[in-house]
Amino acid sequence: MKLHDTLPFVSSEFYYFIAIAVCLFLVAKIGFKKWISYRWLLALVIFSFIVLLCPKPIQFGFLIVYLYLALLLLRKFYKHQNIILPMLVLATPMIFMKTLGVFPEDTKSTFIISAKNIIQIIGLSYIIFKVIGLYIDERRSATKIAFVDFFNFTAFVPSLLIGPLDRFQRFNSDVKNGYENITAELFLQGWSNFIKGLLFKFIIAEALHRLILSHLTDDGTITYHLLYMYTYLFYLFFDFAGYSLLAIGFGNFIGINVPINFDKPFLAVNPKEFWKRWHKTLGDWLNDYFFKPIFKYFTTKQIFTSIQRQSIALFLTFSLMGFWNGFKLHYILSGMLFGLYSVTHNYYIYKCKVAGKDVVFGKLNPILVKIISIILMFNSVAFAIYLFSGKIL
Amino acid sequence: MSISKQIIKNTLIYFLLIFGYMYLYLVDIDQILFPQENMEVKSKIDFVYQQF
Amino acid sequence: MEEYLIKKIEAIAFTKIKADEQLWASGILDSINIIELAVELENELKIQIPFDEIIIENFQTIASLAEYVRKKQQND
Amino acid sequence: MSAKSNRMIKKLFLFHLIPFTLAGLLICGALIWISACTETYRGSTYIISGEQVRTKGVYDNLIYGDQAELDFIASLKNKNQLTIFGSSEFTDAPLCSYNFLPDSLGIQSLGIGHAHHQCFSILCELLAASEYVAKSKICIVLSPSWFHTYGTNTEAFAEFVRPHFIEKIVHEKSIDNKYKIAIGKYIHEHRNEFTGISNGMAFLKDEYCLAEGNWLDFINASLHKKLVSMHQNSFPIQNIIYQPKLKNMERKEWVADKNKTMQGLQQTFLSSITTNKLYVNDEYYNLYVKDADGNEDLGKIKEIDLDNNQELEDFKLLVDFLVHYKANCSFVIQPINPYYYQYADRNIPLIDTLTKILDKHNLPYLNMYAPTKEAYDPGVLKDVMHLGDYGWMKINYFLDSLYYEHQ
């Protein structure tokens, strides 16, 4: 066993952990329901992962405790409707980490190295987003949030590393259902997700990487760039979607309906649909906790014209996504590019609505329009993801 | 989804899983497709000269 | 109330709607104009609609929206 | 049984067990089809021939290419030559046996080794030369410190057990399978410590997994073996043939007086020490023994669990090999400096075990181990554990009288 060096779904050791955890839940469901409640068993499993396998368990513990205390204090003393301050308080560790990420890997400064060492915790960005969502959703309810529920939600091992981003209410309703949720049906569904995830991540993504990406040499030709761009897009999709499916599958095994993250994204006809199909949980998060409040604020204050407000809010939202990925130029530009796509598409929809007809395609056959849209969207995404990869910057 | 379609889909998934495992992890398909010189194997760990 | 809401939505979405239309599923409302609608309702009906209550459940149909607005008016 | 669980079982069968079985059948079909398509194995032989160059001195490593390998093989093939295996005591000093014997007596000899060159890597090198080992003059200089490690480390293995050696071992049919399995076991257990697994290493690893591995290793190894045999041209294991042309040097007469030389060397060493009473040379003492505050930082010998000692197992296998292949071999057991190391007597069970094994097979050895300060002959070691000139000269006399005096 590689102690303190096992990332979820990456090292083979983790799969032993899954097997043991699933067995524990099954045994508990059959025989020990009265002895240990579901939420405590879940906490125990997560805790043992963090203590035994997770890198930097102490830092991780500090992070969770910091976030819980911050949450408690905010809920008790901060009665204002404005959510900017709470968001900043909760996001501080993440902002700190992303800032440190700007420094080059081979920096000589021992301060930066040790600071990086302390704050770079797996899944930090995802944990922070989950906690911000939790704060906003629950800020008007008086129900107490128990630490064990908070811990289970934020440190839920399957979605710890790169999502999917769950919501506290949804997650906790599954936890409350507890052992009732562990059914043969959900288990089989989990198994289907799991094998699909294995196929995506460890076979298809791995093959794309080993057989194509690693053999491409940058000779500056357009062929190289195009080949790299498309292959990287598929590689990223299969790797990421595969990971999400594994997380969903593992969640299903132990009775948690982890939300779907990817749904045939390359069939999207426009940016709006794309974000419902590609990393959906992040798209939803950004919409609910960033776009909505900021756009509502603009609208209430009547800043600029309607279409300008929409464009600015959209652009800011996707720029935030870029920054969230890391304070690196290629992440930020790629986020902005996605913002630009959405702004353009939104402007086009606006124009169509005003004119009462399709201002670009006119009366073209709808099937043909759909095909053209898919091709256009696919290539736009490919380019933005290529930018994201950092290969051209 | 119809039953037969689901069966075919899962057959394909299992087939690719096993086949991919064999050719990506058991043997390196790279070596079959792109023949190369026998590699030089080294130790990943540098042992420091130590006394007991 | 229902009449008023239909007019509002038609103006915002540039389209004609029926009284029992599924506003979200049919794409009449989307994440952008749903907020514009909420802000206009806030201003004209003098109610407060926090951004995290602008969700599909409250805006699904004319009926559910009307009920939500009435509840808000009673509270204020 | 409820309708719901019936439905689940049906689902499990229809969507998982049947597809899995079908996929298995398809895999078999695919394998048959692929093996029909691939060309038959051509096989390849690699011949390394040439003049033996080194008849004296030391190879601290065998990574210097074909000539180093050839010199090593030649050293064993040449029955006049003495091959000496050892570790960190091997330096360029003129009194080291592989320098002194050729220079002063005209006895050809070659040293092989640097730190961490331990029993298992020595065994593997000898296996590669197994066809020449019979009657070869071989001396193995053992360090007690080897038995305080986890056995040969992967760095030494990669540096001494060269790819050609592995390939040679794979192809050599006369080598008993137990040795091949032992190498396979080593590779399997250390597989994550190598940057990769060569074709030859993979072959030996499979041999082990098929013979002694658990069911998972067994399945993997069988599949791997099948796949490799289907694509043998992509995973070639060359048949290595060494054809060294041997060289012989002229013998010289021994001139010096044995006792005088010895005393002289010991006195010179002892009088050169000015900083300590530990019989450690000044340079080493200042560098490693003295800590920052000027205090002596002494070492401690730990107890060894001889029932679970990898190096001891390797040693037994090495002796077993040398006896079985009728090598003309001898051993030197080096001391440690008991003035520096406390509890040097904790190694007594180890030394007893080693000597018992050697006695059982009537193998000659020179035991220099001293468990107490009183038993220690100052100057044998130049520092805490490395042979000095005096110690090397003792070995020179031992080797000369053992192998050459009566010729």
C-alpha cells in the first residue's frame, strides 16, 4: 500500500479501497444497521481514506475544519444579504493556492516551496465551490449543519479530486435515506457507470495519449496543430468523463446518486447546450452562484442596456471559470474565449428574437442548421480546449 | 434502449476493456506498432552510499 | 394575475404563450430572461425575489409562478 | 424471491454476464485472427567477439558496453585468471588484489564491483557466464554490512545484470529453472522500482509468476506470455554469444619477505593517524566520524533476524550455484572496525552461519571478522569498514597460497 500517496481512481491501491469500502457498506446494510448509522459509516470510510491514503492528511483536516468554522461563524454573525464577503472568506485558501501556482515549478524560494507544500491539497477548488454552494443554499435556513454531514459532503471521496460538484441538499437526502439507498438496482447502475468509466479513462484516453499525443512532434505545421487539437479534445473528454463515471459508479455502489457530469457534449448545438453536456455540474454551479446574482444585480441597477448587461455577466462568469482552473494565462484566455462564444451566441439569439426570424440561417432546412451548428460548436470547443491545454502559449 | 442494443453495447465495452488491458497494460502496443531498440532499464531510485 | 404574467413573459421572450405552457422545458424562459422577468416583477409588484429563488420549480408554469408571487405578496 | 430481485438477476445475466462471456469469446477469436496475421518469429543472434583487454584492474560497473561484458566473460573463461567480486572496498589502490597480483606476481585478475554489489547481482552475473564457471578461479569478498540491507538493490541490479546477461540467461537451457525463477521473483517484487521492464526481464518475471505467483499474477503472466509469443518479432530476446580471445601474461617470482611486508604496511598506517585512537585514517575521521561539535559519533550494530534475511537467502543460492557448477571459488569475510562500531559481537551469529555454510561445502575462506576490540587487528581496515593496504595484503597472501603457490 502506498500510504499518503494514493489519489482517487489513479493508483491501483485505490481500487482495493473501493472494494473494501463497498463490502463494509453491504455488510453493514445486512447485519449491522442498528450498530452504526449510515452517515457515521460513511464518515468512517472517508476518514480512513484521508488518514491512510490521502496525501497531506493534516493539511486536509485543517482545511475542512477552517471551512466548517468559517461557515458556522458566517451563519451566526453575518446577516447581510450580500454574498461577496462570505464567498471571499470561504475562497481564501483557494485564491491563496492559485496565486502560489503562478510561481514556476522550479522556484528556488524555500518560502514559496513550503507554502505550496502546505496549501496544495487535492480537490481544494472543488471543495471550496461545494462549500460556497452550501453556504448560499442554506444561508436563510435555521437548521443546524452537523459537522459529520458537512464532512461527508465536502470530503466525499469519489468526487473529491475533480468532481462532479454535488449540492448539499441533494447529497444529504441520499445520506438520510442511508442503507435504504443501497439497492441491487443502483448497484448494477453503478457497475455500468464504472465499467464505462474504466473504458473511457484507462483504455480510450490512455490509447489516445500513448498512441497519438506522445508521438506528435511539434514541427510547426498546421497539420500538427490540428491533429493535436482534436486528439487532445477527445483525450481530455474521455479522461475527464471517465473519471466522472468512475466517481458516479463508486457513489452508486454505496447508495449515493452522484450527479451526471457529461452527456455527449460533442452533439451540442450551441454554447448554452454545451455547458449542459460538458462538466454540467460546474456549469450549473457557475450559473446558480455567480451568473444569477451578478446578472440580477446588473438588471436591478439598470446598468447599460439589456444586451450589454447579459454579455458582460456571461463574459465575467466564464472568465471566473478560467481563473478557477488556475491563474495561468492559458486557462484564463480559454475561459474568456468560452465567454466570448456564449456572448456571441446570446447576441445571435437576441437578434433572432427581435427580428422574429433566424438572422443567420434564414429559412434553411432545420436538420442542416443543426448539423452546421454541431460542426461549428465542435470546432470552437476544440480550439478553446487547445488553448486550455497550454500547448500554444 | 432495446435489450439487444444494450447487450451489444456492453459486449463491446467488455471486449474493449479486456483487449485494451492486454495491449496497453500487459504488452505495450507502442512497441508493436512502432518498433524500437531494446530499452535501457534503470533504477528509479538513487541509492545513497550509506553505512549501516 | 395570470393574465398579467402571460403578458410579461410574452414581452420578455418575444413569443406567444398558452396558459398551461411549460415555460422552462419549452425554452421560453432561459437562465437569462428568467432573471429579467424576476427583476421586473420585483419592481412592478414591489416584492423581493432573492436570486436563489429564481429556480425552475417556481417558474415552471404560469400557475406555479402566480402562486409563488402571491405567497411573496402575502409575506411582504 | 420477489419480482424485483428476479428482474435484477435477469438484468445481471442479460447485460453483464452474457456480454462478458461474449466478449471473452470475441477476444479468443481476435487473438486467433491476430496470430494468423503476424509473421513467424525470425529469431536473432548477437555475437560479441574480440580480444580480451583487461587482465588486471577493476570494473566498477558493467555499463561500459560490449567490451566490459567480454572482459568479464573472458575472465571466467580464462582458467589462469582470478575474478574477484566485491563492493565498496574496491578502489584503485595498488595493493588491491586485482592490481597487486598482476603487477607483482604476473597473476591475471579482474575485480568487479562497487558499493551495493551484493550476492544476488553477483549470482546473476555468474549465471550469464555459467558455461565457463566450472574450474574458474573466483573470490567473493563479503561485507557483513550486506546482511543489514534488504538484499541487492535495483540500482546495482540494473548496472551489473546487463540486458545482454539477462538475454543470455533466458536462452541458456542448461541453467536450472530455480535460478531463473529467483531472478523473475526479484524483478517481480521490484518491478515498480525500474524505469521499465525489458523483454528479457519480462520473460523471467513470467516464469516466476507462472510457477509461484498468486492467481492474479498467474493469469496476467499467462496472457502476457501468449501475447508476446504472438508478437515475438516486436519483443525480441536476442541469443547472445560471447567469443573472447584470451590473453595470458607472464608469471613473476615473489621477492618480498612476507612478514616484513606485512609489519611495514601496518606500521605505516598506524603512524599516519594523528587525530584518533579508533584506527580510522584522519581524512575519513574528520569527514564522517567527528560531528560538528568535534565529538565522536560512533556507530552501532543492530541485531539481524537471520530467519528473514534476503541477503542470506541470496548468499545460500550463490553458494549453491558455485558448488553445483564446480567453480574453484573462495570467500573473504571482511571485518568491521569494532573501535568505531559498538556491539560488533551482534554479528557473531551471522558470521557463524556463513562459515557453517562454507564449511559444509568445503569451500576455502579467509575470515577476518573481529567481534571485539581485542580480536581486531588494527590497520586491516583503513577506516570503519573499508580494507586498507594491510588488509588487502592479507588477502593477497591468502589468494596466492590458495591458488598459485603449489603450481
